[in-house]
Amino acid sequence: MSNHLMNTYARQPVTFSKGEGVWLWDTQGEKYLDALAGVAVNGLGHAHPALVKAISEQAAKLIHVSNIYNIAEQSALADKLCEISGMDKVFFCNSGCESNEAAIKLARLYGHNKGIESPEIIVMDKSFHGRTMATLSATGNRKVQAGFEPLVSGFVRVPYDDVEAVKQVASRKNNVVAILVEPVQGEGGINIPKDASGYLEALREICDANGWLLMLDEVQTGIGRTGTWFAFQHTKIKPDVMSLAKGLGSGVPIGACVAHGLAADVFTYGKHGSTFGGNPLATAAGLATLNIIEQEKLRENAEKIGDLIRASLALALKDCKEVVAVRNAGLMIGVELNRPCAELVKMALAEKLLINVTAEKVVRLLPPLVMNELEAQELVLRLSSLIKTFLSQSN
Ligand SMILES: *Cc1c(COP(=O)(O)O)cnc(C)c1O
């Protein structure tokens, strides 16, 4: 690996050269089962033929033009996103943190338009919203913030899955303008609220009562991952703002800040922008991704395979008292142990399995949405045996 790369990642000693479906091959020709999908990005798996075709054809026609012109592919993707979400308007950018930046700016502008000069946004403990200054300030993890003070002000933090704490903020402050929350916390450890739909519905109610915007960070939960297009679709409510990225372009960088109702018209001319955001290549990739998910019924598959993996892992690990919980929302799967287990990533790599460990003690699986039952069984077999080996060695 080059010495000229800044040292921001703990890289595993492997280089991949090609992929197909849920499989990757390294430069030595060794084959790996990919249960991480580039951290919830490669929903269609690797080298999906219809995606490759759409990207290649678009690249041959037009990759980029400025947003000072109409972009047909961008309009088509905006229409499609609003059709499947029931939302009204989209701003395109290039990543998850940028879609949250847009949401944060939108909420502040919404506040200023109401005469609130110092607007604040409620954010959660253990949340993750990105690495830009505003989004790392919104993030509920000191490790992400340490060394980058002064942080951006204007955030009020409460515990996740705690409606009472939000109500208390409502009763004590009059400058709150929005809540920013992940329907399921990804980086935080696959944290699913006890009553997942009840939680979002209660937050919706508080927002309505106080004139706040409900802003959902669906960067990880969106685009079919939890079994519906967006996680909020498991509930009765709709957000005012939703941020998307990861799975949207299947690896071609794209982010989207999607808004509904009042929130849809907050940004006016000159208030936000992006050079690359929504360019023809990225939006063609996004459109192809959504069409393929629809045609191949990958939301249904994510729900079925996610539940199968959770149930099979729980069964295989039922005698391990060190396993605290196995939980999932579709193909967001977490296995929480009673001890730090970062070592498992390296052990899994040696067994040709790609996984992640987050929040120190949680094995996180984010397999491609195209994973079939046989591949899921193979994943369960490899992972459960690895966890048992790890637990026996670390006793
Ligand atoms: C990954 C992630 C982000 C940040 O996305 P980037 O594209 O890395 O900026 C923000 N929010 C959530 C919930 C994420 O999972």
C-alpha cells in the first residue's frame, strides 16, 4: 500500500480486483463472501449487469454538466424518489454527510424564516451523521469529535429511544427547530428502538405540536435495506426531511436531501448548491439502482433474508452466554457480544468472510440486498463458527 495515503483508516491487508453478486476476489484469486457491501453501498452486489450497462451507456453519452442547466437524469431520479417516498422535493449532493449538511442548513433556515435567531436541532446519543464539521458535531460519539473543537453549536443531545427526554427539551426551550434521528442506528451498533414505529410516531407528534421538522437520517437504512424503500415506511408517519446516500448509487457517489410539505420550499435560489451533485452519471446510477430493486423484488428479499440470517444466527449461537443479542431490521444485522470483538474482522478475513465490528462489541452485517438463501446459510455457518472460536479463545 502506498505511503502517500493519509493514515485515516485501519485497513485490512487485502486488495480486491473483481466482484460478482455477493462474492469478491482478491489479487491472489482468493474468493470472499461479502457481508458488508462496502458498508451498505453495494445493495445490488458487485458488477450487476443491468447497473453496469446503465452506467456504461451514460458515461458514453454524458458524465457531467453543471447544475446551471437542466439535467434530464436528475429530474427523472427526483421524480422517482418522490414517487416511492411520497415526499415532494429533492436536493442532490454526493455523500451522506452532505445530505445531512443540507438537512441541517434547511432546518436552520426554516428557523430563521420563523424569526428564531439561534435555532437548535435535537440529536441523539450514539448517533452517526458524518465527518464534516456540522455533522460530526451532530454525531453522538466523542471519538468522532475529539480534536476538532470548537464544534459547531446549535445541537441539543438526548438519549436515543427516549421520548420523555425530547418532551423535556420541548418544555424548556423555545428555539428548537428540528429533530435529526436515525430510524435504526447503524454505526452506533444496530440499535433498534424498543417500539421502532411507536418511537418515530411519538417524535412526529412532538414535532407537529411544536412546529419542528422531523428529519430522518436514512443514509444507512434507506434504499431497501430494512425491507421497505425507507425505514419510515414501517410506520404510519412521514418525515419532513430525509437524508439518503450509501445504497442510492450502488457505489457511484450520490446523496440526496428529500423534503416534504413546508420543508420542501425552504431552500430558495442561492441558498445551497453543489458542483457535482446530481450529475448525469450519478443520477443514472441511482435511477438504475431503484429500477433494479423494484424489478428483482429486492426489498422483499432483504426482509426475508435478513430475518433468516437473524433466526439462524440466534439458533447457532443459542448456547453462547457471551452473545448478548442478535437483532435485525431487514439486512441491517447486529450480533452484540459482552466484550470488545474488533479482532473478529481479521479472523473473518482469514476465513474469506467480510464483516464489520462497530460500537466495539457489535458484529455488524450489511449484506447486498441480492443475497440468496444458500449464500445466507453459508454466511451463518462461517460467522457462527468464528464467533464460537473467538469466544473460546478470549475466555
Ligand atoms: C455512513 C453514514 C453517514 C455518512 O455518510 P458519508 O457518505 O460517509 O458522508 C451519515 N449518516 C449515517 C446514518 C450513515 O450510516
